[in-house]
Amino acid sequence: MRETLLIDDNPFETRAALLKGDQLLELQIERPGNISRVGDFYYGRVAKLIPDMDIAFIDLGTGDDGFLQLSDILSDAKNVNSAVHEGEKLLVQVIKDAKGDKGLQLGCRIAIHGANLIYRPFGKEVVLSKNIKAPKERNRLKNLLEHHTEEHGLTVRTSAQYASDEELTAEVDALVTEWTEILTEWKAAKKPGSLGQSKTPLTSVLKSLLSANMDVIVNNVTALNATKGYITRHMPGIQPQITLWDRQTPLFEEMNIEAELDTALQKAVALASGGNITIEPTEAAVIIDVNSAGQTQSSGTRSAAVTTNLEAAIEICRQIRLRNLSGIIIIDFIQMNGKGETEHLTNTLQRALDKDPRPSRLIGMTELGLMQITRKRGRPALHETLTQSCLSCDGNGYVKTETTILNDIFRSLQNEVRFSHQATFNIEAGETLASTLRRHQTVMEKELARRIVISTNAQLSDLDYKIG
């Protein structure tokens, strides 16, 4: 089944939703000035070594240092002191975005992601996705790509099985060209700084989510043309079906994505059987609890506990990918006592995890009956992008950020423009939000072709507003 990529683009953020049939698989939100830097290249200089931790801090020339672990350096050295030295010039790539007190995690084992392939200039073989099952297809891909790996390595993504030989060959050439340009720029660089073309919110979501076996729907002409230009440069030979959304109802609203977004920020998720799961991200781990909620109906020979757990396992894996949860994930399933039930649940969970393109590891059940999973971190989790800790509830809850509320207001005004002929919109807002709105007022007025009057209402809390 072909996947569909929905792109909702505006001046303040680009939102992308990946669907397979009617099921939402993944959400990505990128904003100017806060774009994920995963995959970006830098000329870095070793600023400081921490021998006890085998870590090197790297000056990137951007005001924020990154760090390199010994395992991410191209070296057989046994410690960081032997691997690199202070002042050394390095070509590094961002592995993980900064989070909390942790800076950017960097690596020297380069990987350039394409729609169907991952190009590894320091690798030496073809590695096929385990989700490509058919022997005939595995042989086709192996035979086609092996002669391209005499000087570098390729990882073949699941989507490659839907691409033609011509498309894959063109993609290899494009990835090699991109690497050559990065390498040339790095060698010519005189001081630390970023390398390669600057990302935009739109190109960031396209690089992460776009593949050959896909239909693309975008919400405006500018995004349509930019998407076509990106494909021409980075994905030659690939021709996804690109459509402009021209209905009055907003794209994400029509496709029920807005409702899914709201659900993805909620702690509790209902299951069709009547049970539910609760998802609690913490600093140390993500804690997920499965509840029967009074559900006692068995299914055939399966107990009610097994029935609910199996349903929950599939939904948990969907929510993990949807919310972009990562790190240590602990799941408290309903207790089961039947023979082979834990093994059956583990196998179901593993099959669901295998569909997630981000690497994960199912460790298994602890003696306390808790299922353990780890998932590789990349971009920030969805709740980290859209919300912030609620200060009035001692940091135990979340509220929308100023930027999230700004986008809510902008989309509300876009809807008003579609159905109203009023020349001026009036917005009353709390002091903090009013200041934010005024900073973006000119852009909003230009995009909406309407005058906007913003007034501060002292009776409203900082981030509350009224549109009139």
C-alpha cells in the first residue's frame, strides 16, 4: 500500500504527517530557527578532551559546542587521548539534537540519508533492511548495488523495494555528489562552521519522510514548487505524485490530523476494546501503563489480559513513533499467567517495532514483569516541540509554548479569511503573547492580506487570547 505525505506549510512552521491508508504513522514539526540539526555537517575543531569519559568537546563555530564519544570517532584507539588531540580539525555530523543540558551529539562515521538508500562513505558493503523479505527482491537490490560499494557502503531502506533500478542508480549518484560537495567545502574551510546547504523547515521534513512509494499533498503553491525543486536536486529519477490541496477545509483538519495531534499530546490513549494506555515521559525514561479499565471480555482461547495486552502492544508502538519517544521505555502490561503468553506478547511487540524506521531494541521482561525497550533518539519528541512545563502546577503538567499558540492563532485567522470578508482582525492577548504577536504582525498581515490590531488585556493570563 502506498503511503501519503501531507505537508501543511506556513511562515512559522511546517507540519508533515505520514499516513498508510487511513492510519497516521508519523508526525514531524519544524520551525524556522529551531530546525532539527540531525544529519547536518560541520567543520569542527577539538576544543577539550575529557579522558575519564572518553569524550571530546568540539567547537562548531556556532556558539554551541557538540561532543564526540570515542565510539563515534573513526579510530581504533583505546581512549580519546589517542584518537584525537586538542586543536585537531574534524569533519563531523550531528547524530542527536541537543536536549536539556546535553549538547549536540556528533559523529565522524558519516551517513547521508536518501529516499531509499543511506550512503556511508567510510563503509564497504550493501546492508539490506530486514523488512525486505522476498528473496527475489533482496537479490535484485544486492546485485544492483554491490558494484557501487567498492569505495563506500550503502544501507538499503525498506522503501527501495518499490523503486526501479534506474531510480536507485540515480539516487546513488546524487548521494555521492552531495558527499563530494561536503568534502570539498570542508577541505576549503578556514574555521569552524556549518557545511552544505542550509535547511529550511520544508526541506527538513522532506529529507526525513519523503520516499519513492509515496503520494504527496501540499497546502500551498510555494510549498508545491519547493518540493518539486528538492526532488529534482536530491532525488533525481524519483517521481512521487505531488498534489496541491485546493479545498476550503484545511488539509490537516480534513484528514483528521488535528484531532490526532491533540490525542498525541494527551497522557491517556483509549483502546478499541475498552482498555487504555497511559504514557508518561520523564527525564530518565518513558513509562507506559496498560489498563483494562474493567475490560473482562476474553477473545476465543485468550484471556482478557492477553487480548488487551496484544491490542495495547500495537498501539504503543504506533504512539512511540507518532510522539517520537526515545531512550529507555518501560511498559507495565497487565499481568498474564498462561503458558506462552509472555512470548506471544513479546513477538507481537517485536513485529510492531520492526515497522518503525528508527532503530529500537526490545530487551524483554524484567523479574518485576516490566517490558523494556530502547529507541534511538534523533529529533525532539513531539511534546518537547509543542509544549513546555507548566510552572503553575510545579512542573508536573504541560502547556502549549508561545510558538505553538502563535501557529494556532494564525491557522484560526486563515480559516476566518476563507469565510469572512472583514478587513480587520482584532486580537486581545495576555502581555507575553501580545508581545510575541506584535513581533510577527507584519508577516501575518502580509500572508492573510488583512489588517490585524493587537491589544494587551491585563485580565488575560500571559498566553491567553481572544479573536474578534
